[in-house]
Amino acid sequence: MNRNVAEAVIRCLRLSGEAPDLSELKRFKARHWRSTFSWLDTSGLALYFFRYLRDREATDLLPLAVRKRFEKNAASNRGRLEYVTGEFASINSKFQRAGVNFAVVKGFSLVPAFCPDASLRVPNDLDYLLDKVSLPAARRALEEAGYRLRSSSDIEFKFIKPSSKIPTFADDPYSSETELLVELHLGFWKIATTLMPLEESGFQPDQAAHHEWQGLSFPVLKDEQAFELQVRHIFQHILECWVKLSWPLEVGYFARSRVADAAFWNRVDIRMQKVPDLREFAGIVVGLSDLLFAPPKPALADQWVEGLRPTARTWLENYGREWAIQEHPLNNRNLISAAKLCLFLHREYLSDRKLKAEITRRRLFPWKQPENIVVTVGKNSARSLKTTWLQVQFVTRRLLFHFGSTFRFCWEVPRWEELKRRYRRRLSTDSERAVDTVARADRKATSD
């Protein structure tokens, strides 16, 4: 990734209303863009950025080969969107016929409130919230449609539709041939991986609202629930070392569109207050969105950020931007990745020393076998060999990532401890000044 290109892209997508200097794009050569394509794709910003330039008739600022690459991505994604929309309509219909009680979450449910146009998002998966009673019927419906269970936990079930094409790390995310994932959720917060209990806050699919999109009608969460879910979703990914930058961009887009709706934000705040620490998580998510995209936001959102515990604000101010802009862990060409610096933040929300030690051990030394990233179909030996080689590549990349990011974390520990000491000294000094000010005022009042 070329960091200067990445920063220029983010400046173009800022939501503050300030027009960036687009002429700076002219100084980037094709090689600079080529080294940043992977970051653009995995960050989810590629299509947003190209639409921004196209709307301003500024695509000629890009080298010709780069412009053609963006145009190809946009065209391919329209084809993928058509394919995924067809799968989405078919699954919805099967669920309805099977009597599944569900709500569509993330993905298409975010258009247009969080994303103005579905063609700006790359549809990698379809997410459904179910009640537990409906899970067996939903699984049968997916299996009858050709999907197979890839992995599962107590609250999440992931299905893919195996194909004859073997996926690789170079697969085009915009292609309709790239595998589609379907996820069934009974809940969203992964206590087992975060070691942090968090109430589900009453997500009930039978209380969902109906949403219209592309001639389809399907149940979705109400806007307050959808915003809260995005906060939970993004914060959980922060704790898991990486976020797609289009997520805080879309949170900022939503906040800007509802900035004057005080009644709505009051309802959101009331929901947040019912769950310990959730307002802080919202403050971190909103704060990250502000660092990157500077959207206008309601006063309550400012209160969430200002109400962060000192260590969380310290992390956000000193590490948040660098951490967020990093490449995806599997694509990071810089061996010393910043990914695990989120562990500093994670530990601040664990009060028990044993839990802090456990999450540190898990993040720095995750001695477990990675999940299979391919579901093998049939007994073709050539295919089995290729899938085995792909899994070996995947494991190797994971090992390199963990080695480099663990080294970076350990290197940063002294700095993090010093940042916390400085903050405590500053608070102590401010407190002493406040006491001294009160004392002087008392002495003056007495003398008067």
C-alpha cells in the first residue's frame, strides 16, 4: 500500500463538506496505484472513491490504466450485485415459505440509510437475524438451495455454496464467481472471542420493520437498532484487529443524514444506556469515523466521544488513525503490522487480571488451527491438492502476520505505558489547579 495514495483517497471521501485539492492525485503514478489496489478493494473504498471522481468529472486525474481498472471493477460489481440480488430474493422467498422468522441485517438493509447506492458496496455475504426456533427450518432451506455449513458457533452459522472453481487469494472480489457467504445469526456479540459479556439489547426479528429495495420487500431492523448493531459490529471487529473502512464511512454518512433529528438520537441514547459500556463503544466507533471522514454529527455523539474513559481517548488519539488505515492482515506487505495495537484498547475493558492475561495470550499467541477457507467438493485428487496448497498458503500468511504484529505490539508497550502516565499526570495537575483555584476563591471570599 502506498500510504500517500491511501490518505488522498480518504481526504476525497471526507464528509465535512470541504472540497479536497484533487490536483494532488496527478502526482501519483500507475505504480503507486497498483501497490494500493489491494487496500482499496479490502477497505471497501474503491467504488466510493471512483464514484466521487466520476461525479466531479475528475477521473482523468488518474493514469489511463488505473482508470480502466476502476471502470472494470465498477462494471464487474454491477454483475455481482445482480447475481447476489437474485440469490437474496430466492433465499428470502424460501425462508418465508418455510415459516422462518427473520430480519435482514447489514448488507442490503443499509441502503439507502447508510449507503446511498448498493452498487458502491461489494456484496460478500448475506446476513440474517433469526430466532432460535427458526434455525432448523432456515438451515434446511439453505441446504436445499445447495449451500453447505462451513463453520458455526453458539450464535452464528456460516454457509457457502461450493462450486467447481477453487478460490485463491487473488480472486476478484467484484466477480460474480467469487463465493458468496450466507450467515445466520442468533446474536451478534461473541463473548467467547472477546471475553467481554455484552447484553444483546433485545434484538427481536419479529419486531422488525419492512423495507423496500429493488422491488423486493423484506424485514429489517428499525433505524435505532440498525445503528446500534453497526456500533456493535464495528467495535467487535476493532477488538479482532481490523475494520473495513467503508463501515465507519457509512456510519458517518448515516450520522450526517440524521444530524438534526434530536428525537431519533435520544432514542438511540436511551437504548445505549441500558447496556453497560455500549455508549463508550459508540464513542470509539464515532470517534474513529470522525478521525477519518469528519462527518457532521449530533451533539449526543460528541458526548459519547467526550465521555470515553481516559485510556480509550488516549488510544484513539495516538493509535486510532494509523491502526484503521492499515492493510488487511492477510495482504499486509509490511511485516510489522499495527493490527494488534487494538489489544491496548481491548485490555482497558477487562477488569479481571486473569481475563486480561488470557486475551493477551490469545491475541499474541493464538495456538489454534485456522478454519478451512475452502469446502472441497467431490473426490477429485487434483482439486484436493490445490485446496490443500491454498490452505498451506493461508496458514503461512497467518503465521507471518502473527509474528510481525506481535513484535510490533511488544515494541509499543513502553510507549503505551508512557502515554498513560502522561495522561494521569495531566489529570493530576488539572485536579491540583482546580483545588488551588477553589482555595484562592475561598480565601478571597473570607477576606472580603
